[in-house]
Amino acid sequence: MTPAPDENLTALLLRSISGSPAAAAEGGQDYDWGAPHIFQSEQMDKLRALAAQAAKRLTTAMEALQVPMTIKPLPVTLVYSQKLSAAAPAFYVTLTDEAGQPAGMMEVGAETALGWVGSLLGSPGASGAADRALSDLESSLLMDVVATVVKEFAIALRPGKAEMLRHSRELLTALPSLGSGAEEYCRFSFAGDARSDTPAVSFVLACRLLNNLVGASEGKKRTPEEVRKDMLAVATLADVGGSVCIGSAVASMREIMGLTAGDVLVLDKAAGEPVDLMVKDKIVANGDMVACDGQKGIRIRVRHT
């Protein structure tokens, strides 16, 4: 057997099979195990283009509502539902798809929401503290704006398909729970000012809704065991170094240093006893020493699994 030509690759595959995160190869980039990687780079580019279209539609819609804002798209990111967190006071509205299945949520920063309400009431800038409670009138006005924003965002994703997203009529002040912790979501964030990088509005959508939009196939969800089997199938194609152990002996350092030509070191195996085939210090088979075309070899008797 020949030594492994790429020991880093072998180690990477073996660590992946065991379920442990692999270290980045020298000169490579760390793999972010805390974020989904469901979409390829060109598909992420399509999502960024959709976000840019949405920003234009939202800017026009806000002007029509007499709530002037220059909406700017921020980087599109992927996140697991368990990683979602609330960094600042905000209002939330849950979303469903055309079939009525949970689709994600819309998040509006409290400061932005109060600014909208203030503009509609004719008193922009007089909204009060960001964490204050809304009156019934303010809540109703905010929901009207939310309805418009959700509609325009859905049309930007799928022209003529405003029903792609439906929103609840309940305004939440706590981050809602979205599915299982391992579900994959895409976050579209928008700033409310061309000079700002602080999200004013965000849409967090289940990635399954975006597959057709970016040309990705949803495919069948695979279990962790199926993934490990696939990784094992790849790992078995890698070359690994093997050695043959004919026996071992225990001696003092003085005895070892005193060995000279012609001395005999007695091993713990009897003559004719099978030798061990070793891979990474583990016995994988037993067999007999043979000669093959002038080379030493081992005829396998027993293979260990």
C-alpha cells in the first residue's frame, strides 16, 4: 500500500464522518459550520439582485404612502432558525406561503415603525421612546404599512404573485419561534437611509420558498446517517499508509542500546503465527508473509471490521 498523497484530505473526510468539525486546510478559509450553505455563489447573486429590485419597489411604495424613505438593500445572509436573535426593540409579523404553511417573518425596527406611524399621523419625529407601547390607532396604521411592504416585497420576488406571502394580523413585540432549530432561512435586510447600514426592515424567509427563484432543486432531505454513509464512500477512495507488524518485544533502554550485529531479539509471536496488517495503529487484518515477484507481501487470512 502506498502512503496517502494528501493526508489533509483524508483527515478532513474522516473527521467529517465522525461528526467533528474539520480544521481549515493550510492557506484555506475556515468553513462556517454555524450558517447554512444551501445556495451556491451564483444563486446568492440572484438573491442579492432580487433584494435590489425589492428595495426599489419598497422605496416607491413608501413614497405613495407619504412615508418617504430611501430603502437600501443590505447583504443577504443565510441563518438557521436557532441562530435568530433580537438585537434591538422591534415589531414582528409572522408570514405564511400560498398553502398557508409557515414561511418566516417580517421584522421592523421599533424606531422605524414609530417613524412610519408618526409620518402617517402628520407628526414625524414625535414618536416617543422606541420601546413604548402603541395605541390601537398606531397599531392599525402600522399594520397598514406592513401589508403594503409585504405585498411589494412578494411581487419583487415573484412578479404578479403578491399572494406568495401572507402576513398575520397580530403585531408581536417578541421574536417568534420559527420551526425547528436546523431549518434554513434567508434574511433580506434593508436600511431606511442610503447612508445607513442599520437594518430598518428585514424579511426572514424559509429557503425552500426561494429554491425555484434561484434555480435550486429542493431535493429530498437526507438524514445524518445517510450523509455519513456518503462521506464514508468518498473516504474509502483515499489512499492510506499501511504497515506490517511481525511482533513486538519489551527490553530496557540499556539492552536496546547494547544491541550489535548478530544479536537476536525475541519477539512475542511464535514462528508461523500470522502477522498483523496495521493502518493508523489499528489492526485491520492478519495474514502470512509471502514473496511476490521478489517483493515481500502478506496473504490475508482474516480481515477485521
